[in-house]
Amino acid sequence: MPGRCADPCGWHRKPKQAENVIRLENVTKSFTEGLHSRVVIDRLSACFKDRDFVALVGKSGSGKSTLLNLISGIEKPASGDIFIGDTCITAVTERERTLFRRNHIGFVFQFFHLIPVLTVLENVTLPMELAGRNTRSARNTAMDLLERVGLDDRQKSFPDRLSGGEQQRVAIARALAHDPDLVLADEPTGNLDEETGRNVLRLLLRLTRDAGKSLVVATHNLEMVHLADRIFRIQEGRLVEAQGNGADHVKSR
């Protein structure tokens, strides 16, 4: 209900730094399969704190990607409220959610989702240009990020000329280019070999930590789980915070 949400028009500005950067209140999401409805997220409530690295674990199909899509505003819940900072993203229009995501959220996907007809540099500058940054400023920021991920010499290359690890490094640079408050990553090492995945993981953590970002990752990666500040397992549509050794929470796929 929009009336419950604080500052429903706050999509156009940066949310204030708050103790809880993400707050979910009784969020439910279901999908129709044939004649049946399947509940994936069931009356889920949780708070993720500012600048924390949160790992979401659970077997395939448990709802990890759905939860990230709900937090980002790509999908909308059937019921419940989702707050990012002071902004209730479930109380605004689809266009306003898109603008909010463009300004405040970076997303890293398992399969990179780089635009094949754009060069490496153009892929990284695109989020900034969509947000209204001028071309020179966007290019300077993009080149700085490409240097930090070790790909400044590939700025004119197209994605199909890059390895999987290189494409994911470009995707990380793109996710951080517009200086988002929150970075979401959906199995960011899932399409990479073990060594490349480890290097990409360390890069993602270093860049988000250095920039003071909040990071939420859906993953099966054991090393990533060990490094997380908090670990949540999705179980029967709810979140259960893990205690003790994170290895126990990534064994089932």
C-alpha cells in the first residue's frame, strides 16, 4: 500500500545513508505455471545493513534470482513493501523504478549481458550516459574503472573478442560506473572456471569495499560465502540467517 511507504517520490534523488540500506516487509512473489501458481517468495521480511556484503544461498530454483530482481525493481512483488534507503520502490510506477535503478543500483549478471555491438568502453560509459552524464566525464570515469579492472588496453575491443573472465570484469566496471548505492550480483562467478572465478570475486569485493558500496550476491561459490559479512539461506520462500561455517549452506545445488 503506497501510504505505508516513506517518501514515495524519492526515486529521483540519492537515498540517505541509513543503517538499513534494504528493508523487505512481508514480500510475496508467485509465478503461474500452467494452471497452477507457485509461490517462490513467501511473506519474506529482512533487513540488510549499509555497506554489508550479504550472500544469498540456496538450491537452484529456491528464489535467489527472483529476490534480487525484486530488490532491484526489475520485478514487482504480489504483495509487501521493499525499501532501498528511504525510498519504497514498490510504491512508484514502473518508469520511476527504472529511473531509480538507473541511478542507484548496479547489477552484475552470471552471463555478463554486455551489449555485443558496443565496444568495451561504450559498454561501461552507457549507464552514465543514460543517467545524463556528459560524454567526456563518462569516458574519463569509464577509463579509470577499466584501468582498475586491468582492461584499459581493451577499450576498443568488442565483447566477443574477450574471454569470460574479461567480460565479467567489464560487467563489474559497468555496474560501478554510475556510482550506485547498492550492487547486486547474480552468480557472478557461475559461468567461469575456478581460478578465473576466484580472481573476479576478489576484484568485485575489492572495488565495492573501496567504494563503500552495499553488496548482495546470489551464489553457490564457497569462497564468496566465507568472505560475506552475513549469509542468508532461502528456504521455503523465507530467509534464514546462517550461523557458523558458511560451507554448510552451499552444499546443495
